[in-house]
Amino acid sequence: MTANQKQTMDNFDLVIFGGDGDLSFRKIFPALYHRLNEHQIDESSRVMAVSRSKRTQKEFIDQLESSLKEYITDVDDKVVSKLLSMVTFAQIDTGKKIEDAHAAKWFTKDFHPIRVFYLATPAAAFGPICEYLDNQGYIIPNSRVVLEKPLGTDLKSSEEVNNQVALHFPEEQIYRIDHYLGKETVQNLMVLRFANNIFESSWNAQDIDNIQITVAESIGVGTRGDFYDKYGALRDMVQNHLLQLLCLIAMEPPVTLEADLVRDEKLKVLRALRLYDKNSILTETVRGQYTRGNTGEGRLPSYLEDIDKFESNTETFVALKAYVDNWRWGGVPFFLRTGKRMPHRYSEIVINFKDVPHNLFPDRKKMANNKLTIRLQPEERIELQQMVKIPGPGGYRYKPFSLELDYAEHFDHRFPEAYERLLMDVVRGNQTLFMRRDEVKAAWTWAESILTNWEKSKMPNVLYEAGTWGPGDKIMDGDHEWVKSRHVIKAQKKLEDDDE
């Protein structure tokens, strides 16, 4: 199979609870459109969009058509028509025991052997929805259920949700989705590490000084204020997205890429993460909240203004120094940083290699260390910084130079969105990119060591101005500093040039 060929999927039924929600319109339906457009699925598969709200089929289809044309660039009307012909709208309210005639007929007529239930709803609804599906006899032998994050607010509530779902679906049918794992550059981490001996042979504490993972968001909480104020940055981003990236970087090579073998290795990393205590919580973690700020485009509101409250202790920024206590990574700090209202939006992993042990060149100047930078968004690329000689006579003059692999420049086909890959993996029955229950438990155990000690120490939020990089430097020491993204440096230089 060539790079541009796609494996055609078996026909399937997809039932989307929350089918009229923001996630469905922005991500799930556009993902189906692109897979249909690239002939990976065909119009004989069926999709049911489920909502608690009552509306007609035509009203929903009109809304879906409008949203597809809003969220998809260069949309093909013929493909849109094909997708719309696959979709049935149904009202189902599991709380009020409401099911319209469309749903009952759809579930029992002409069904396919693969049935996917996508729960794009709050986690509190997962249990009741699964119970309803089981009682109605809608779960067939080859069913899968997709659970959107977050699964609870702590270990206890997460276990409760998983227990409720497990009453109706075995673990091998449960797909806990984290869209970061579907990103193209995240996928390339596996190839980068395990198909290139030059990296894997130096992927350890002997050669690596520190690892930095940054997920910066330029937006505030937007319309998610009520949700975000209950969760905060640690639960919303660190406990899942950043930890999953850390696992892919730190894991041992699995025997094969079979799903459970990969997840076994990720679980070992999560269990090796050093828990925080009353001392390390003060020196190795920072929590912050954005206040009013100003940019070249005008004033930015504070977090309290965004959520329309007078006070809140919810963090919008987290920076951590984490350690994986095993033979490969003993003593290597993993710096994790995420925040809202940052100057720029980007997600990046930087592997900082150790300095050369001895500078043999006459000037004896400190040389820049090698850096491997994996940019996840917005411009997907991989860079390797190395020292090179500046051309010309007059001895050895050298400077750091980056070898770049720019995905958009080197690959001419469209990059699939994360949800496209993940949806197709669900249909295939491939769980590699989905969290197993014991992974979720281990991740929450580590996250709770932070949450509990923040509460015990009454650790306050450090206020930072919206449009700045936040207080992450407070966990750095004389030997470490945050690596600035080249994308950020270019953007800052452009702003300085514009000011001049």
C-alpha cells in the first residue's frame, strides 16, 4: 500500500450522542466528510445524530450542511450531499425515557455488523446512555463505545464513570479518545524513535539533559467558562494531553505495535512518574491565572471577566518539573507547561541533549547544545539543531544550524485531522491510540498528588498578564530555561520590525 492509498473501511453504523453539539459540527462530521471524500468510507454506512432536543430531520440536515460549509475549506457539494444522505436525526433523552420513532426503526432495520457509539456528551451521561443502549438491546457483538474526555474530575469520579460503562461494555470495546494522539507529528514520534538508531541509541539520561513539552493557547476560556472553572488547566490539559505526549517520549520500545503492548509500555511510564509531596509541590510546580493584558490588537480581559465572577481559584496556567524514576530517565527533568492567553498558540516538544564534554576549539566558547524539536501545531515540523562551521578562512567559527523537515513543504497531500485517524481506528478495532483503564487510573493517581498538595499547602495562583508567557520560569534554575519556539521568535521579531 502506497502513502496515498487508504484502506477501505467495512460498512458501519455510527451513533453520535450529542450529535448537534459543537464537537460534532466542528470535528466529527468534518472528519467523516474527509474520509468519504478520500474514498475510505462510502455512503452505504449509516450515521445517526442523537440529541435530547426535538427537531425535524430537515432542520438538522440544514444545520449540518451549513456547518460543513463553514468548517471545511474548498468543500465539495457532491460529497456534502453524499454525507447528508447517510445521516438520520433522532431525539433520544435517556433521562426522560424519550425515543422517537426514527431511532427505533433505525436501530432495528438494515444494521451493519460494526456499530460505533460516540458519546460526545458530559461524562455524567456516559453511564445512563450505556445502560439505555443495553436495555434497548442496541449493543451488538461488534460494538464499540467512544468516550470523550474528561473522565471525571479526580480518581474517584473517574473510576465511577468507568465502572458504569464497564457494566455494559467490556474493556476491549471501550475507546477513550485523546485527539492529541491522532496528530500526524505525534504519530511520527514512534517512527522517529524506533526507526532511527541515531536517536534511539541516545534516548536516555546519559545523553539528554532535559525534555520540555509546551502546549500554549492564545485564546481564553471562551464559551467554556462554566466547564473550565470546574476543571482548570491541570485536569483539562496536563492529566491527559501532556501526559500522553510524555509517555510516547519516555516509553520503552514495545515488542510490536499491537495495542496492548504499546499501552503496557505507556503504563510503566505513568507508574514510574514521581509523585509530588509537601516539599516538591512548592519548588517543582507553578499554577497561575491570567489577569488583564494588552497586545497590539487591544486590551485582553482577565479570567474573572471571561467567566463573569468576582473570584475563582481555578488555574489557567500550569508549569511542572516532573521525573520518571527508572533506569532510562533517572535524574532527567521533564518540564511541562500549558496555559491560556499566551502570546502565541503552539504545541511543541523539545529534547535538549547534553553539552559536549570538552570544547577543543581555540575560542573555548560555550557551544549551543543539540536540540530535537518536534512541532505539533500549528506548523508541523521536526528540527534538529547542530553546530556547523561558518564558511570562510580564518580558523574555526561556528554557529548552531537547524536541519528541518517541514511536513507541509515535503509532503504534498493533505494531512488528515486527528479525529479522522481516530474515528477510522475505532471502526478498524485498533485501540493503540486510546487510553486503557489502568492508564487512566495511573494518570489520575499522579495528578492527584498535585491537586491534593496544592490544596494542603493552600498554594495560590501566580497572576500573569494575558498575552504573556506566564510564570513558568519559577520552576527553572540556573541550568535550565524554557526553549523559545523558532515560530515564536520569528513572530516576535516581526512585531519588533513592525514597531520600528
